[in-house]
Amino acid sequence: MNGPTFPGPVQGSNVLTGIHASGNAQQTINFHNPSAPRPRHVIAYERNEDFVPRPDIVASLESLLPMNSDEYHSAALWGLGGSGKTQIALAYAYNRCRNTPCSVFWVHADNEATFSQGYTTIAGVLGLNQEEDGHKPLKSVRHGIESLGRWLLVVDNADDLTLFGAGPATNRRKESFMEYIPKGPNGTVLWTSRDEKISGSLVGSRRGISVAKMTLEESKMLLETWMARPIKQHETEDAECLLRELQWLPLAISQAGAYMRRTDTSISEYLSRLKEEKGHSRVLKETVFDRHRWKDAPNSILETWSISIRRLKEENEISYTILHILAYVDNQNIPWDLLEAAAKFGGKKRPYRAPYNVREAVGRLKDFSFLTEHQTESHEQRFELHKLVQDAARYNLGFRSLREKEKERLALQSAATRSRLKRLLRSITGTHKPVGKDAVKKVVRDQAFFAAAALQIIDNLLNEKERLGYKESWADCERLLAHALRACEWAEMCDSELLAAGLLQRVGNYLDWSGRYRECQLAVEHQLRLTNKVLGQKHYKSIEALWGLGWAYLDQHQFSEAEKLGITAVKLAQEELGERHELTFKCKRLLIVSSQRQGAETLDQARQFMDESNPRIIYCMSDLANIYTDQRELDKARELQSRVCELLRGSLGDANRNTHGALCNLGRLHYMQKRFEVAEKILTELLELQRKSFGEEHPDTAHTLYWGAVIWRCLGQTRKAQDTMEKCLRIRRKVLGADHKDTTDASGCLEAWANEDQARDLRREGRHIDAVNLMQKSLEWWREVWGPNDVSTMLIDETLKAWDLEDRESRGDLTDDKRVIVDKDLPPIPVSSDDDQGDK
């Protein structure tokens, strides 16, 4: 007989395989069935209560993506913008939430910025730490989703397939975001895209669903919903004719219904207006590329918007201006102050308009269904503009989207272009009279005006609160980041290259500050292209952009690329600006740090024509000290850094941030050499200087608190270390934000310390394996964040080695000649003592 045997009768309703009982004893067996983890949800929109079901598409979708399957599935909804892809995906997502215990996530995939922003939101819901640089947090989100039970990820607006490694080979990116899309069992990925080629590339060739026109009955239901009234019997023929003119497309129908409801326009009147706009179709067919529709089909969706836009201009010119400025920024997460600034804008000669009613103007845009409003998790007001509304607004001005035409500038010198614009103007005005050059120039002026306005507005908004390191400034940068990048794409069309270059430089500074080095690189590359084009590569601003690009590569540890750029920048700066120019010196610093050589030679050269108190000499000495630090020549580094501190205190004073930075570096050097008492003295003095200069709630003060806490931990003052690190974390959350790398470093350090303390408790309880596992987890964090040569990393590593030796010795695994003595120069992992009671 296998398994345990129990005497006595067994009472109960459960049958246990492998357990047998006999006799009269009664056995009670308890089972613990842990509850399943709560599903997580990050969905971009509220449930659409007015959604009109489309049974054929829904059936196909549920066939490809069964809700109760334990296997991995993917599918894509593709079709013309405005065909209802997002609404179908939204209905499916809420059905998954309701019908099965399933985690559901939603991410916008318009570009890198929106994709990363969506993953940042998901990371917060999953409770993930994001201390990694670059795109490592994206990979963490992928693994976090894969670790759940059943899950669904909706990747919305994946129109740029090259972002995920698909599309034409010539346009593919070096880095594919496809690696951040989760896979594995229990998972479902649903894509939406305008591009049919998503089938056979990002999903299987038979896993794409075409989302085209609605059926007649579906269209009628949708029109009635948006008109907020039923179609009357005598209107049936006109309604069917109108729906045919609208090509049964949901977005066009909802636009028409909203317009008729708001303006109390009848179906027949609206149909008559639409037919009067037929001249538009000839031009709009050329500009809207859609290989999925029959080439002779009328492009009525843009005709619908043309009617609304013209009516909007008649009723409220401010609304019209806002709409066309928004056509040149990102279509999602539009903040209120951007709308307000757009309403004020009147051009260079008259930068601000007379008193106006912004809310009324925005309300009209919402009435026409151009804008939709939602709130962020922090209850901030945000607006969204459909991409096709942006297209329609730009087409209304009379030109093709630069994105669809590979951003080629309009060549007014071309006879073909002049002819095309004349035909366009005739169709817009509804006349066949000849159109002169002045009218053609006006079209281009209108285009340039609104594109330049978008750039100027974002630049002004960022100028209002730009204070390095303060929450207001960087929160604005994050809020306006996608809008700034989008507006800069139009710089060449509106002759605003230098304004865009300056904006991109500031955006790059923010991205570098927030640890998003890949995005920083892309922004600075765009900046460099613009300055090279307008000013030439030998101009100061072009050399400065080249220098910034080198640092972007350096931050990503791409040392060879950074060194190449440094060599080029130094050569150009020396030739054009001279050996003693400030930018020449900055370029040399880039080359020194990227190559980690020539630091001493450059310092000697600088000393030949500069006094040692010159800031350039001092910064060069600081760079050389950093090189010595990286090379582990810590005595040389400490000696040089001490001199840097003396010189900076003498020339700039104790209140200067550069002086503070040098003192912090000196304190860390003493820490790296395990001179903890000296390090504590330096950082305590520095902390008082920073509090006097900047106050408690400043990033620099928080930085010193961080390292002070680490050093107090090494000195065994664990309570003081804990309190100080918690204070650092509170300041960083308030000033830098919860997602900043410095903030996650502080929270990660507290978690690592908690693991270490718990590990020691477990070891005292005799739970050696659990203790080692927890201590190993802490070790991995320190290695990841501060490297294997950090003192705290080495302390934990030595503790683990000591535990291993103790365990092996207790088992008799070691002979006397193999017993190893742990490095006595390293203090033991500190344990709280009575001495800590007075530190709090």
C-alpha cells in the first residue's frame, strides 16, 4: 500500500488519491485554496454606452481571440481611419473585463513617446520599479504582463509599422518595439492600424480583420444615436442617401449626426450642403491614400469635415484657429493651457488676441465632435483630437500632409504645384474663375501660419516655467513632450527651423535629465539636421548640437560613437571658434570622457594659457578626477577632487551648485575608499550649505540626503539612515515625480535595506535558505544600480560569502586549510543597536 494509512472511518465528501484509511478514527483534512490575484485594468477610455454592435466583425474577432482560451492569440483590426476600429477594440476589452477574470491593458502606438508613456502608466498599475535607464522599463512591463493570469493588451493606432520592425526595409528602425510586446500562454494581443500590411507582418496573414463600412441598419442606428432622435418615416430616403454619401463610415456618421443635433439641421438640408461640396473630392482623392477602397469611390469623410470646418469658421473664428493650430501637434493628451494659448495666438505682430471666451470656443469644437474630453488619473483635464480631424483641418488649408508625402516641402516654383493649388482653390471656393498667384501664396501662408503658431505656442509654454530641476518645469516638459516633437516635424514647411532647433535642444535636455537617453538622441539628431540645413555644419549652433548628440550617445554607453562625434566637434570648434573658445573646451571634455584618455594632456595644454582658478581648468581637473575614479585610481582621484573643491570654493563660493557637486563627489570618493567618517563630515557640511542656498525640497539636497543615508548605513546608524532615505524619497516624489530614476533609486534602496534586515532576522531563526535568497535579491539590486565595485555591493557580497562559509563549516564541508577569512577591511552589515535610539 502506498501513502499514509489512517484507522477508522473517513468522514467527508473529498476523495484523496494516495491516502487510505481504515478503523474508527476520524480524520480532519483542511485544504487551502488561495484566491486568484485581482485582475489589473488600464484602459484608455470609458466604456462606450452608445456603441452600435457590428455582429460580423465581433464574431470574427471572438473567433480569432476566444475569451476563455489558455493559449496565446493575436489579431489586428485594420482599415481607414474613422472606420470604428478603436471602438470595436474598446467594446471587446470591456467584454473581457466583464466575462472573464482577465487583466486588460491599453497602449497608444502612434510613436515612441506615446508608446513609452502608455507603458509607464501600466508599470505604475503593476507596481513595477523603473530604475533602469533607456527602454529597460518597457521590458519590465512586458515581463510583468506575462507573469499575470489571463491578460489582454490592446495596441491602438499602430499605423507606423516600422516602429515594430515591419514595413519597407529602407524605413525600418534599428530598434524594434516588437520585443516589448508580451507573449506567452494565457495572453491576447489586439492591434488596430490603418495599414493592411499589419496582416502577415505583426500578426499572421489570416489574423487580420478588415474594418470597413457599416451595414445600412448599423449606420441608421448610429445616426439616430448622434442626432438624439429617431429617423422619421418621411426622412428614410434622404437618410439612406446621406449614409451612402458618407460611405457608411462611423466617424463620418457621428460627425454628421453631432452637427445636425447641435445646429438643428435637417437630414435633407445637410445632404444638400454635402452635395454642394463635391469639388473637394477631386483634390482629397489625391491626398488621402487608401489602397483598400475602390479608386473611384468618393472620399466623403473629409467632405463631411470640410462642411463642419467652414461652418465653424462662420460661427466662431477662435474655434477655427484652435482647430488648425492643433492640427500641428500630437492628437492625444492635449492640455487645457495649450488650447488657451491657441485661442490667444494672433501671430508675430499681434501675439495675443483681444478678450475671448475660450471655454465657449472649445465647447463648439466638442459640439462638432472634433474634440473629446477626458480626465487623467490625477484628475487633470485632457482633450483628444482624432487624427483624421487633423488631416481634414490641414486639407482644409489646401495641402497634403507632410507625413504622407515624406515631409517634402511645397515647391511653389514648380508649375505643376501652382496648377494643383489653383485647382484646389477653385474647388474650395466653388468657382471656376481663374486663380492668381496671390491666392496660391495665401494657401501656403495659411499653412505656415498655423504650423509656426503651434511651434511658438509650445515654446512659450515651456518658457513660462523653465527652472532646471523644479517640478513645475519638468512636469510641463512631460505634458508637452509629444506635442513639441510633433510640432517640430513641420518646422521646415513654415521656415521655423531655428525655433524648432532651440525647442528640440530643451526637449533633449529634459529627456536626458529623465534618463530617456534614446529619445534624447532622436531629438538632438533632429536638432542637428535643422541647424546644419539652415546654418551649415560649421556654425556655432550646429557644433553645439553635435556636442549634445555626443553626450546622448555617451549616456547610452555607446563610447565609440560618442568619441567619433567628439573628434568631429573638436575639429570644427578649433577651426571655426578657436582653441580658447568655451565650446571648444566643452567639445574637448566630451572627447576626454568618451575616450577616457587624454585628460592629463588636455589639462596640461589648458594650463599653458590659463590660470588654475579659471573655470575651464577646474572643470578639466574634475573630468580627470572622474576618469581616475572610473579607472579605480582612487588616491589620484581624491587628491585631484580635493583641489577642485578648494578652487571652486575660492572662486565661486560655498553657495554655488558646482561647488556643491564637487563636495558631493569628494564625499563619495571617501565612501568608495571606506573612509566613512570623513565622508560623513563632508556630506553633513554640504547638506547645511544646500539647505541655506536652495531649501530642503530641492533635487540637489535630496541627492546629498541619499548618499548621507548610504554612509550612515555603513556606519551602523541604521535608524538615521532609514529616516534620511525616507525623507529623500518624499522630496524626490514631490519635486521630480514618482517615475523619475532618482525617485525609484531611493525607493529601491529602501526595499533593498528591508530585504537585508529581514534576511538577518530569518538567519537568526535558522531559515538559512530564505535568508540567503533575500540577501541575494538585495545584492542584485546594488549590482544593477551601482555596479559590482560599490562599497555597499561588496558589503553584501562579503556577508553572503561569510554565511556560506559558516554553513559549510557547520556541515563539516571545510578542512582547516580551506577556511577563508572574510576581508576585515570591510565592516559587517550593520545591525540596529541601542546607540541608534538617539539618531532619529
